[in-house]
Amino acid sequence: MAKKALRDVRFATAGAVMKKTIVSIDGKETVAAAIKLMRDKKVSSLLVNRRGQEDAWGIVTRKDVVNKIVDPGKSPKEVKVFEIMTKPLVMVSPGLTLKYCARMFHNAGIRRAPVFDGKEIIGILSNTDIFNAIDV
């Protein structure tokens, strides 16, 4: 998406600026495996796969690792992803404008959300994506 003035960015959509590459992990994997995957793929979060159709997705972030593993002094080789992930997730629609995405991120205290088209997760939107859409 070409960079736009702030007044125009507010009305751009999540689907227009989201990252389409989604990196995921199973909740039963260790946090050490999650750290390695984040480093290898150069991402700051991983989508945690559902266990079944009726289950909700989760997310694990670098902040989760720092706050829930490093700070309390736990071993990332012994803790499972499902123990530190956030679940269920706040998700956004690809047609939701960035103005409302930014407001939702602020009110929910989150930095990123999967983009869900009603059938599957098609991307991930972060506050960095919204920020980078602004032309100054």
C-alpha cells in the first residue's frame, strides 16, 4: 500500500496493510522452540494453532517470553507455549478501517491482532503496520 496522509490512513483497511505471512506453532511445543522459531522467521509473535475446530487460537509474543519466562527465571526448555500464550484472541476483519483497529488495540491493550475473514486467518495486523502506513 502506498503511504498516505493521516486523514486517508484512518480509512484504509486492515486487509490493505496487514502482513500476509503467518508463523504458527502448536501449544504443546516448548517456549525454547518458540524462541528459535521467532528468531529464525524474524517475527515478534507466533499464532498458536487450535487443537480442533471448536477451539480458539492463541498467540505468544516476545513480551510473553520476557515477562513470563525471563523475569521469573523459568527455563524455556521446560515451559510449554500453552502455559504462557494469550487465548482467546481479539481478531479484526480485513475490511475494518485502521481508525477502528487503532482504537481497538488501544482499548484492549494489545499490539497486534490476527485478521480473520470469517473462515480462516489471512494475516496479522500490528500497531507497527498502522504506524508505517502514515506518510509524513
